Amino acid sequence: MFNKTLMAATIGALMAGTAALPAAAQDDDINTLRMAYDADPVSLDIHEQLSGGILQLSHMTFDPLVRWTQDLEFEPRLASDWEQVDDTTLRMTLREGVSFHSGNTLTAEDVVWTVDRLKRSSDFKAIFEPIDKVTAVDEQTVEFQTEKPYPLLLNLATYIFPMDSEFYTGTDDDGDPKDEIVKNGNSYASKHLSGTGPFTVTEHQPGNRMEFERNPNYWDDDSPGNVDRIVLTPISENATRVAALLSGDVDFIAPVPPNDLERVREDEDANLVTMSGTRIILFHMNQERVEAFQDPKVRKAFTYAINQEGIADRLMKGFATPAAQFSPEGYAGHVPDLEIRHDMEKAQELMAEAGYEDGFEITMMAPNNRYVNDAKIAQAVSAMLARINVDVDLKTLPKAQYWGEYDDRAADMMMIGWHSDTEDSANFHQYLTECPDTETGGGQYNAGNYCNPELDELVREANLEIDQEKRAEMLQEVEQTLYDEAAFVPLHWQDLAWASASHIEIEPILNVMNFPYLGDLVINDE
Amino acid sequence: MIAFLIKRLFHALLVMFVISVIAFAIQDNLGDPIQQMVGQSVPESERAQLREELGLNDPFLVQYLRFAINAAQLDFGYSYIFNQPTTEVIARHLPATLELVASATFLIILLSVPIGVYSAIKPRAWLSRFFMGVSIVGISIPVFLTAIVLIQIFAIGVSWTPFPADTAWGAWLNDLVTTEGGMPAYGRGDPVHVIGTWYTNFASPRGLLYLVLPAISLASIMLPLFIRLIRAEMLEVLQSDYIKFARAKGLPLSRIYFLHALKNTMLPVITVGGVQIGTLVAYTILTETVFQWPGMGLMFLDAIERSDIPLIVTYLMIVGLIFVITNTVVDLIYGLVNPTVKLTGKPA
């Protein structure tokens, strides 16, 4: 390897030459957080897309009415107090003395304006469907009215980041309305931002770099946060993102890829935080395409044949929590007693009972760059199914191509990962196991074609039940039934991982939703 | 000369036309851009509406004609992921790639000429054999690996203690194989603004530092090829009559090697080399991904991952254009160095 050695010598010389130069000018008085995510937010318009990146941006530059704590409780933010006036009305009191980046003061009108805009956004409109009317009672009070009782209003309030209605009203230089939501194009809101949040955006180069500065007039005086400036760089390549942290080029990275967890954990200067996540990874078994899947015994045999614990342990290196149901712990519908099914003998027995002792052939599809180790998991699953004589023809695709195939239900078994936007159990059933109906949009991702109208009815009732305890019982019944009928093959909840330089306390500001509350981040002296 | 350039201009247009047709024809296999634009829970009706708005439901010919008519007016459409005209997006990413390719080219020339010439003059010396052996290894190591190893050694640092640390010589040897790290592992740092969309890394020593590792990785692909090419050509030239005659005449060896022989050696090297430098632009995709270098390669990979069809098509057309331009420049230079070659193809 002489040419490499020669290069090394060249670099050595170069480094010696530059060592005397001061590193990039550092001002000691300000705390700068250099962070790297796998992607940067697609736009500055927080209503343009419902995605992790946009929500992370929302929590940096705006504040929600209420937000989730680490234990999935509600914490007051811009709404200082709330009460359920009657079954269909929720009254919220806004915090006083909150101003936007532009200097305008937050009022109830801003909240009304924001919800109206959310109801126009193609991505948020479905979630905000239940809200019928929002009215500003006075400057600091706002009332949410629903047509029917709706138990998840507070969950929705975590998505309401009041926007500066005055700032976003009027027309821009091109004569387009400033509040317009444009998916693909140059809207005013996608380039300009005024929120109430802890940081203002000072620079935005899409795909390259984003800079934030602390909002000097931030309302939350109790926040321990001491970060004055944030530089966000998207680094999509896993190995490079980890290298950037270990070499000290950045102070905070997310996500940490499972293959590098050990390396980061062992590094003295790095601080690794992992959490069991809420995104369920599962396989659908298409009953329309494969007759055998209509038999619950066959479906059960499949769940018994697949070793979820093995996948979580060995393939995911412990970076996943094996699952037997949709709802992770902490969700209303979570049933603690559901045991993970893994018993190869039982699987073989069940197949024999169903009359498929000799197995059959199926096709399977999975993405190869969407979830952690997705293609590898699919390979492992198809190998496990071979043991009950099921011959799997597996095809893995990049996510850009995969979703088109998914919409066409192009294979007998298809992989999907799902995170409930409302952090609530009902959402899983509505999208993944409700009887598919193109009219109502129910079961939009139900590639198994599983259909149980009784469950649909139960979930509909649960979504009208204000009594949270009763509601939880109903949702648990749904999970139990899905488990008993083996509606799908649950695999695991994908864990989350972040890492930072050791003098940065990231643990208190992280949560399972993966919106780090960077406004409260504390950087200690090195 | 003018006729030649006009002919090349038509070549360029033809290449860009063919590329755009092919890129357009395969777009259905590149995935659904709508999927990338909306959240997972957005209902199908909303998606259908968006698809209609973007004109994705029109037949192929209608879509292509709309694109071609706009492209003829230098409007190549809007990038889905950057929400900007594709030409603007590419203009912003182009300088980073060109600077990286320029630095790699500089490294290649700086190293390959002396090494190639040396191993041709002294083909049996152990150092020459060593160079040749290494270049075989070098040519077979993927750039991805080279880059990651470089990052580990020079950015993160390795501490390795194979020798007993308690002895003086052991400690000294350990120090020798242990690196501190500290080189930048990703990105361009804070490049200096020059003009328009051009930010440069060449203006400050700190900026140059960011270039070192990516440039070395990129150069490592072509370096072995150039060393072998120069060596082979030089060996052949050294056998020719005029060199033997020059020796017989008693000219100093250095003059024979570096003036008379090297000149003729470089003729084919320029042709092959010029085309290869064009290829380097394509190789930047890998290097830029590993080092998160914000150039066209990284942008292209992003565009593919997120099915940004307008950006993919524009990028491919521009890379096609770059190939035609490098070929043209190579032909021009070749004409200058070798007067027996007539560009227009007429006999001399």
C-alpha cells in the first residue's frame, strides 16, 4: 500500500503545517451546539408535511399548546391550563406574555388561525377532522368544539404550534398569499418563519446546513436550557455521522445506527442514550391473495414460526423490543399479558391441523432502506418460514419504489412500520387492520385484508368514549382479539438512539416521540 | 476549428436529448415522488389530487413535450425536494464537486508523473516493483473502504499498542502507529464566498484541510491507473529509435528522459486522462456520500432516494454535457501538442 503511505505522509506534512493555525474562531461566551441528523427538515413551513423532521423543527422554533413528557404525560406549554367544559368542548387558557419572533403577541386568535390552517394542510387535515370549531372566547381563552365526544383532544393539542397570524397574513412579492401551503414550490411560509419557540432560524441551506440562534425574548424563564446557537448539518451516511461525533466535529447526533452502538458506548467522550421506541414493525399476511391466510391457524402458525426475540437479539443487536401487539407500553391499548409467540413445534402442528403440512409458496416484499435492518429482517423471516415448509420468494426494494408496490398490494406478505401520529392505540387499528374501504379511507395500509367489523365498531365507540379508563379497556380488547386471531405478524418496536459529547446532557430532553426539546438542553463546561 | 466546435455543440445537444428521453422513460421505475412529499397517514384522495396538480398522470409524451419545451427555454423545472429550480440547485452544488475533482486531479498529476516515469526508467529497481505491486492493490480497493479507513485513521484517530509500551523503543514504535485524528471527517466547513453560488475551500488553510481526505479518496481510484499508463507509455517510448539515437549522441540522460521522452509519453496520457477526469465527476457520488461533501454527487443520491425526477433528469443532462466538454477540450489540447492531428479530419 505504498501509494496510501505516501498520501499519509503528504497529509502528515499538511497537518503539521496547519497545526499552528488556530482552530475555527471560537467565542467562549456562547454555547454552540453542532448537531447532525440523518436529514434536515424539508421546509420551514411546519404544516407542509407531517414528518419527524418537521416536528423536530416545530419544537425548536415553535411551542405546542401542550407537549408530551418522557412518561407520556401532558405538560402545559403555551396552554397554561385547560378544562373539559362538557362532552364536546375543551377550554384552554393561554399563557400570558408570550411573543413571537416578529415581536407580535400571542393571542387566542393566533390559535384559531393555526387550527384553520392545519385543517387545510393535506397532511394534518385527517388528524384534525374531529375538531369542528375553534373559537377565541377572549384574548387568552380558546375553545375547541367537536361534533361528537372526542377523547384525544389533548393529543391533538400537541400538534398545535400556534403560528404568528399577523406575520403570515397578506401577500408576498409574487402576489401569492403568505399563508398558502405549497407541497412543491416556493411559498412564503416555506422560506420565512415566526414562532414563539426557543430558537430563531438564521440560515437555511436545504440539504446542507441550518443555523439557529436563541430567541432572546423566550417566554420560558424556567427552562434550564443554555444553548445560544445551533448548527444543524444533515449527514445521511451512518458511518460518517458516527465518525463526525467521535472525531469531535459535531456534539450531538441522531439516529445512532445499531452497528455502531457498541463503539459509541465504549467511547469515553461520548454519551449514548437509547429508548424503546413506539414504531411497530410488522408483516401483513394477505388473505385476498393467499387463501391459506384466511385460516387463523395458518396465520398463528406463521407467528409461532417467526422468532421475534431472535431477530431483536441477534439481528438488531438488542436495539429493538420484541412485540406481540401494536401498542407499546404506556399506550392505552397495551395488554401486558400478551406473550410473544415462538414455538416451532407448535407452528408445525398448526400447519398440519390446517391441512398445510407440506406448506405452500408465497411472495414477500420489504423495503431495504426505510427501517433499521429491514431487508435483513425479511431474509431472516423467510428463512424461518422455510421450517414450516413455506417457500418464500423475497424481493426487497428501496423505499422510493416500495410504497408504490405496497399500495398495489403486490406481494402476499409485506412489511410495514407504523408510528401512531396521535400516540394512541386506536390509530394502529384504523390504518393497519380496519376493514379496507376506499370510500372512508379506513385500513389504508391494511395489506393483509384482515376484516373484523366488530372490532371496527369497537374502535369507533372507543373514539367517542371520554372516560379514559373505559376507553383503555375497549382498546385492550381490540389488541387481545387481534392477537387471538393472529391478524398480522408483529416483530418488534424499533428502539431509538441518540449520542452526544459527554459534557452535553441530552438525556433529560429526549423522548420516545423523537422530538428532542433542544430549548431545554444544558451544555456543561468541558 | 469553428466547424469542429459547431459539430461538437450538436453532439452535446444530441447527448442531452438522448439522456433526457432515457431519464424520462425510466422515471416510472424511480418510485413515486408523492410518497416522499406527504406523511404516511395522508389519504389516497389527497395524493391523487397532488399527483394531478404535478401533472404526473399525463401520458409520457405529454409530460416529455412539456419538459422539452420548457427546457428549450432553459427552464428545467422545479426540484421536488429543494423547492427550487433544478438549475439553481445544481449551480449551488456544482462548485463543491468541481473543487473536489480539481484537487483530486492535482494529486493525481503530482504523484503519477514522477512515479510512472521513475518506474519506467528503472523497471527493475525494488522501489518500482513496490509501486507496481501497490497499484494493483490500490486499484482493487473500493473507494468506500479507502474513505472509511482514512476517516478512522486521520479524523477519529487510532491508538494501537502492538509493541511493549514500557520499553523506550516500544513506546516509540507505538507512537509511530498511533494517530491523533483531528482531521475534519465531513462536509466543507465554512467555505469562503467568491461569486454567485461559488463558495471556495481553496481560500484558507482551514478550508484546504477539509479537502484533504475526500481528495485523497477520490484520487486513489485513478492514481494506480495513471501510474501504470505513464509507465507503459514511457517504456515504449524509451525503446524508440530517436531515444537510442539521442543516447548515442551523448545527450545528458536527464534531458533525454524529461524532455524528449516525456513529451511523447504524455500524448496518449492526455487523451485517456482527459476522459478519465470526466469520469471522476461520476465517481464523486461515492466519495461525497462518505464525506458528506455537499456537491452534485451527494445531491444526486438524495434525489434518487426521494424520487426527485426533475432534479435527476437535469443532473444526468448536465453530466452528459460535462463529458462532451471534457472530450472537446481533450481533442483541442491534443491538436495543440500533436500537430499531425487535424481536428476537422481532413488530411494534413
